[in-house]
Amino acid sequence: MQSPSGVELAGLAGLLVAVPAVALLGRSGRQHTGAARRAHLLVALGSAIAAAAALAGVVSVLLNPAPPPRISLGSAVAYGAALGTLILLIGTALLPGAAERPGAAVRHLLDGLVIAAALWFVGWVLFSHPTHLLGDATPMACPSVLIPAGLAVISLGLLIALALHAHRPRLITVRVAGGVAMVAVAAVAVAGGICQDRDVDLLVGALLLPGGLFVIARAVKAADQPVEVVGDVSERGTAYAVVPMVATVGALGFHLRSGGTFDVYGFLGVSVEGLALVGRQVLALRDVRRYTLQLRQSEAHFRELAHTDPLTGLANRRGLQRALRDAAEPGEPLVLVGIDLDGFKTVNDMRGHDVGDAVLAEVGERLRRNLLDGDVAARLGGDEFAVLMRGTADEAMLTAHRLLAVLGEPYEVDGGSVFLSASLGVADTGELIRDADLALRYAKQRGKNRVERYQARYDELLRRRGTLEAELRHAIDREQLRLVFQPVVALPSMRPVGAEALLRWHHPTLGAVRPDEFIPVAEESGLINRIGSWVLVQACKQLSDWLAKGHDVWVSVNLSPKELHAADYAGQVADALAEHGVPAQRLVLEVTEHAVATDMEELVSRLAELRATGVRVALDDFGAGYSSLGQLRTLPVDILKIDHALVAEPESKTGPAAPLVDVVVRLGHRLGLEVLAEGIGTPAQRAAVEEAGCRLGQGSLFGWGVPAEHLEAQLHSLRTGTRPVPKARTEPPKGAAARSQVVMLGPGMRQLRALLPTDPAFEPLAGDQNVGSVDSPSEMGQS
């Protein structure tokens, strides 16, 4: 037996070094899961098979040295190393860092095959006859070596393809592919060296194989990160296909010109090149088709998003306009119903926008449930909705009333129930969106929670509203505004003790414009703060003049909710009082009951700031239905003004006294408030108010709003005349308690009432002690 040479022993030692590299790859595979685990295990398996085939071949040569050529042993090593290299190639292409999806891995393999076929064909030209670059060293004795050689060429092609196209982390993936290429070349060298007994080839392969495995083992640890796709597939170059094809054609021309023949190996290279290019083109076309389909789907998706409200899933304004265009063809008549939620801003302010969004989503769901197929519901923005439907106007009105009832049902959200109403406008002719919006605005102006159908006169109202807003902006500068004063009298003497400042507007062309027409315009346009400031200054100026002339009066000014919520309004009041030298208690600011329906905590804070300046605060229109008894106890007000609707209550079943006026007066006195009855227009109403014990009155019976000089003349005549002496009232007996007592309500009509000792109708019982008569209560406004 021939002793092994030093080169063979060195080769054996080198291959033994590959064993720990294979172990590292196996452990890396077991540490991963999913697709990464599969790719790592394939790399480890391919490395193990290639290393085992090379090691078995070298050991066989050392144990059984046979004379060359060792065709059988070389072929076995070639087949084993080729199998390992093929598995390595597949595992490399499947690494997460190599491609973003399996289809991309196939593309990389085909790209590598195109490059490899060109390299194969160029190599065939160089190593075959007549070029015959290696001469006698060409391993022609072992045709099986061509299999690992082909895989080595493919691995080089894959390396180049990954270097060109692989996504991040590209460098790590290229290192793995480079290690695979080293293993593939080592397999060719080991198999060729064993077959032809070339120790140098064997040693090179034995050293190159563990080197490649260690390169793979080190790089593969970081090659399992998610792929970040950079750039567009349509922007990639095509040099990977053009250059190999040019190289193939050039090599073929050189080979034929040199007198070479086209054998099976050349035919194999050209065939693989052509088939790979065709396969790559098929994949490219499929990618382009999928890419185009994705673009179409994305375009359709974003087009739908552009016409859909994301919160409710209904159409948005664009979607409604598109539906109007699509339905514009002749057919059934179209009707548009505009919808606006009443008081929704309060929900957002008090409960938060999350609750508001939940309410809006529920509104959208209720609209969907109550519409027919073909109807289009849309959210136009905020709390504004619309419904486009086919049918007559009468059918639309029925649908609108049904929606009004549905939308008025409670909304159950986190934290409790939300109660809302809605205003609806119906339009069936002309510009549907515009006309429905006009009808909707008219519904809100007429009290909300109702349905209004568009009428042609709404256009005239809209034009007039626009004219009023434009002219109102210049009304102060053009001196078109003025104040009139309606007297407030003491009862029963009917002596004027104060006056309410009322705003009037007389336009040179529009004529006299009613306050209930221009005040809402001023509030909506934001002019109310400027106009209110002017009214405050003029009222203080007039009051200062009256006080300087010795008239014992006070003046009240109506206060808009928007003025009340202005951050510096209390400062404006204080400045106006100081500028004109008016005692603060002579000015009364009236806030309507409607303001109480807003944020109660904020209202109390604002009113407290005003009272801190010394002015008095009156709650106007009490009894209109907004405030509650609990709120009345917490509101910082001094005067309670009974709404004219209660004063004008029918003279009724129980007698001349209006029962609700009696209740309100007694309630106000119990709370320590002064009570003023407004809207007194007849002697009977005056008698009812006096009978209820109210000490202040206002209304047409005592005079309408008149210019300041007219009221001043009335005050002057009272000063120079005899002052009426009010009817004396007896003080209630000491220690007397409330009792039930029969009270005369009218001729032949009596009623059993619970009376307080302070009530004018209270009659003392025997034994009660009377202190005697006292003067009537002091009149408001006296210092």
C-alpha cells in the first residue's frame, strides 16, 4: 500500500475543518422558525452533503489508493458535491434577505441561470477544441465533473444576480451566495483532483470548501432580517440579460470563425440561455400584469375613498355629487333631503369628540337601515347629512318625517344616553343641494326639530339676509341704529322706575328692520359683539344724563350669549360704567333663558364676573322652558323677568289671576329675587300680576319703546307732580306660620290655597299680633 502524500493529508485536514462549520449552520437553523428556519436548514443540509462527499472521497483515496483515472470514485464525489451545492443554492435563494417573496426568489434563480448559461457557453468555447485553453490538463476523463461544474457556474450567476437585484440587507445575502460559489468551485476541484490524481486540485478544493462554509456560517446569521423593498421593480435595469446574451453571441462567433464545431455541450449552453430568458420574460410579464392589476385596484380603492366618508361609511360630498350626475338621466324624479343635527356641538363640547364620533356613526347606520335600494345617504361634513332618493316630493316628505322620528331616538354611547333632534329640508326641483340647504336653514330658523320643503320665496329670504348682513356692517358708522326705551313701572303705583334699552334699525332703503330679523343675522355673522358694545355705551351715556338731571331710574340692556362668553366682556362693562360715571347698581344686564341651555358651569362663571363689577343681572323670558328650578337656585341673578306668555295666559277657569304667574312670583320672592312681569297689555293682566304680589311690571299698557327724550319728559312730569302713594300693607303677625286659607278668586268662586304670612291675601287669626302698617317695598333702582 502506497503511503499518503503530504498534500493528501493536508487536504484531509482541511476538510475536517469543515465539520465545525456544518455544526454552526445546523445550530443556526434550529434557532429559527417559519420560512427562515426552512432556508437555514436547507443551507445546513447542503453544506453537510457537500462536505461529506468531499471528505468521503479523500478518505477513500487515502485508504484505497488506486491508479488514475479514478472515474467511479470521482463521479461519486461529483454527484454528492453537486447535490449539496444544489441544496445550498435553493436555501440561499429562500433566505429572507434574498427576496421579498417566493416569486422573487424564482426570478433571482432564473437571472442567475441566464448569467450562468452565458458563462458556461464562454467556458465551453475556451476549454473545447480548437481554443483548448487548459490543453492536456482539461479533465476530460471524468464527464461527471461537468455536473458540479455546471452548478458552480450557476452559483456564480446567482451571486452576480443577487449583487444586482437583491434587496436590503444585500451585502449579507451576497456574502452567503459568495460562500456557496466557493463551495461549488471546491466541489469541482475535489472531484476533478480525485478523478485524475491531481494533488494540487485536491488541496485547493479541500481548503476552499471549509473556507466557503465558514463564510456562509458567519453571514447567514444576519441574513434572516425582513426585506425592505427599495425602489420599483419597473425601474430596474436589464443589463443582467443583455450582457450575457452579447457574450454568448460573441463567443459563438469566435468559436465558429476559429473552425470549432457546435457539439452537445454548446447546444446545452445555448438552450439553457434561451429557455432561461424565455422563462424570465414570462415571469416579467406576469409581474407587470400583477403590478398593473394592483395599480388598478389601488386606483379604484382610492377613488372610492375619495367619495366615501371614513367615519360613517356613507358617501361624502363628492360621492353625493357623483350620484347626482349618474342619476341625472331621464327617469323617476329625484328628491334630496338635507339633514342637520340640532345641538350636536354641545355633545362634542360636553362629552368629547369620541362620543360625538360614535353618535355620527350611529346616525349613518340609522340612515342606512331606513332607506330603500338605490337611495344614497351621504355625510357632507360635521353633523350635516343628506339623502338622495327617487320618488315624488310627497313620498320624500313621508320619508323625511320617518327619518326625523328615527334620528330623534336616544343614542346609547359610553357614559349614558345622548338626546338629539334633527332639522330636515326637502328639495325636488332646481339645484337640489342648494335648495335642500335653504329649506334646512329655514327649518332651523323656525325652531328646529322639523321638516321643511323648499319654496321659491326662500331665495328671496336668502337674498334679503345677505343684504341685511352687508348693510348691518355699516349701520353703526352710518348712524342708522338708535335706542328706544320701554318703561318699567312699580306696581301698583305705575310710577316709572327704570327702562329697558331696545335696539332699532332704520335703513334708508330697507326701511324699519325688525330686531327679530336683524339680531339673528348679527349673531351668525359675528357682528353682535360690536353692536352689543355700541348699545352698552349708548345706554350708559343716556343713563348718566338722566341721573345727572335727578331722575331716579335704572336701565337694562339685553345681553347676547356670544357677548356673555367673550373673555373680556366684564372688563368692557366696567370700562363703560367708569367712562360715563354711572353707579354699577343702576345698570341691569338681561340674559335670556336660552343661554341657560348651554354650558351651565361656564354661564355661572361669566355671570359671577359681571356681578363682581356691581351690576345687577336679570334672567329674561323665565318660563319659556329652558331653565329648571335647580338651575335657578345656582344662577347668580338678581331679577326674574316673567315671560309674556305666562302673563298673557288665558283668564281661565279659576278666575282672573294667572296661576303660573302666582307660582313664579312666590318662587322668586322665596329665593330672594325681585320679580318683574313683562308683556302686560291689558288692565286684567295688570290686576292678575298685582294680585300675585309682583312689584314690577313692563308692557304696552305702560308704554311702548320710545325715544329717550319722550321718556325723559314723562319722568320730568312725575318729578314735578304728586308722587302716588302705594297702598299700605300690613306686616305679617309675629310667629305666624303658613296655613291653608280660602281665597276669593272671583265672583262666587273660591279656592283653598296654602298661603305664606308674606302673602297679601294672608288674614291673621285671632290672637295674632300686628305690628302695624309699613311702607310698600322700596322700588328697584333707588340707592
